[in-house]
Amino acid sequence: MSAAPLPSSTELARYLEARGDLDKPWMWHLLRMAKLKESQGSMDPEEYMLRVKDAHADLMRLEIGRAHV
């Protein structure tokens, strides 16, 4: 059984907007990762990994901030 195809960043943005979820920081992160995945083929592998690491660090900071609320 194969996984369902991921939506494009545009489709994801429309979905999040329709649900009213654009005020949630983790949803912006999800959108950021979708856009990064779309641009992976046109990026240098080192640049892609750097951006993934940056996104991961940002997500960890987001999670730490939520833990202190």
C-alpha cells in the first residue's frame, strides 16, 4: 500500500486558509517544509540540507516555546 501523494504548497496553503489554521505557527512550518520539498530538485544538496537543518532548529524552538506557555 503506497502513501497518499503530498499536496503542493499552494494546495496546502489554500487548505490551511480555508480551515482558518494560518494563525498556528506549526502550520506555517508545515507550509515551509512543503515549499522546501518542492524546491529540492533545483537546489544544491548542501544548501537543501542546510535549509532542512534550519527548519528543524526553528521547529525545536517553537516546541520549546510552547512547553513554557
